[in-house]
Amino acid sequence: MDLNEIINKSLKLINNKNFSEALDLLNQISVKDHQVFFIKGSIYILLNNLDLAEENLKNSISLNSKNPSAFHNLANLYIKKNNLELAKENFLSAIKINNNIPSLCELAFLLTKEGNFFEAEKYYKKVLEIDNSNKNAKLGLGHLYLKFNRFQQGHNLIKSINGVLRFNDSGFKIVL
């Protein structure tokens, strides 16, 4: 089998959650290929083997530094390792390549958790400039506005994704 056939077969195995078989197939490839390293790194994340995931994703990036998904996955790996600074760096690297929407949303969410609300707002708004119907950005920004006591703006954003705010003794509850 040639490289593309192996990659395609491994992707089918991954879609069927046959991760070990996919890895066995990919490990047969002797040529250093950024796609192979990326796929292996992504599988290792799913298997929670974070050191091998990190090694493979870094190898993928060293061979092709224009793949925003590799930086995005590496950022998520660093979140799992609780290294939030490296996570932010890698989300920003993905964003620099092509304004990667998942990375913009994840970075905004991470900044919100850190209490950096103004930076988070900036990234949520950037997502909505690119895709004004993005539910993750609308929900995240809606939550952020509620924290700022900008209830009408928060409510309108959440309502725009068919969500409803319910009020009770413990505060707001969003029902989608």
C-alpha cells in the first residue's frame, strides 16, 4: 500500500474507534510525513498517552508548520497537562495561520476561565466576525456578558441560538 492508502485506511479505522489498529498501520510507514505524525499524535491524545501525542504533534509541526489543526491539538494536549501558557501559545499559532475558529473559541474559553474577560471577549467577537452564527462563540460571549451584568446583551445572544435563560435562587440557568 502507498502512503495515501495507508492514511485513508487508518482514518476509516479511527472513525470506527479502532485506534490500536490504526496506530499499527501507521507505524508501518517508514517515511517521515507530517500527516502521519499528526494522525498518530491525535490518536495518542484519544488514548491519553500524552507524551507520545506531544512528540508526534511536535514532529508534525516541524515538518509542516502551516497546519493549524496540529497546533490546536497540541494546545488541547497542554490543557490536559495543565500547562495553560503553552496551550495559549499553540492556540495563537493556529489562529495566526488561518483564524482557526475552533482555536479562537477554545482560547476565548480558556481566557474566560482565567478571569481575563476582556481578552476573551475580543476572541469571541473575532469568531463572530468570521461566522456570525457560531453557537459556541454566541454562548461563550453570552455567558461573558452575564458575568459583566450586561443581561440584555447576554440574553439576546443566548436567545439567538434558541437558548432560554431561566432564573432561580441559585442564579441563571441556560436551557438550549
